[in-house]
Amino acid sequence: MAIKSGRLGNVKMGVDAATAADLISINNWTLSLETEKVEVTCFLDTNRVYLPGMRDISGTLGGFYNAAELKLVGATDDDVPSHLELIPDTTATTESYSGLAYLSCEIEVPVSGAPTIKGTFSAAGPWTLPTGA
């Protein structure tokens, strides 16, 4: 895949994959696929030794606060996780990261700029990664 501008990215959210719809006013997202490391260092090792543990999927969403789009705010109080789909490039429909997640958000309203919204999410079940990942 050729590297493209992030302007073609998108975020969808819903109760499940079938109801996931575009989150408007979002202009950035991050996805962390960090794998924990389990220490297995033994006597006489010359350095610490690790084995890979489980992947920890989490990330952030960000954009402008929009009173017409409060799904992210509402999801912070849900007892059930939301379905998130993170799309790096909407012209490459097979390249997306999706799964259930619990969300939190923060709203910032500066006197000298547009109000913004920032969200964080943590996986609440298995996630689907692009083929080949």
C-alpha cells in the first residue's frame, strides 16, 4: 500500500458492526497494539530475558466538539462496550481495525480556540486486524 494522507481516515461507532456509523467531527485517532513482556530471567543470565505475553489494544480519538454528535460522550456511561472501527484509508476498504471497546472522553473549551473532544478506548474483546497484520 502506498502511504497516503490521513485525510482519508475515518472512525465508525455503534452497538455492533451492523449499526456502526461515522463519528462526525473526529480528525485523528491512534491505536496501540502493545504486547506485554513477561520476564523470565534466570540465574547466570547475562541480561534480563522476556517472553511475549498478551496484546493490549487501546488508543485515542480526537476532534472538534459537536453538539450534533454526542455518541462518544454517551458511550462513557454505557455498561456494554461499543463497536469501534478505525479506518486508516476509506479507499482501501479491507484495511480497518475493529472490535468492542470501553470508552472515556474529555472535552476542552478554550477561550482562544474551538472546543475539542478527546476519547480513550480499551478493548473489551477480540479485535479484527487487516489481513496480513
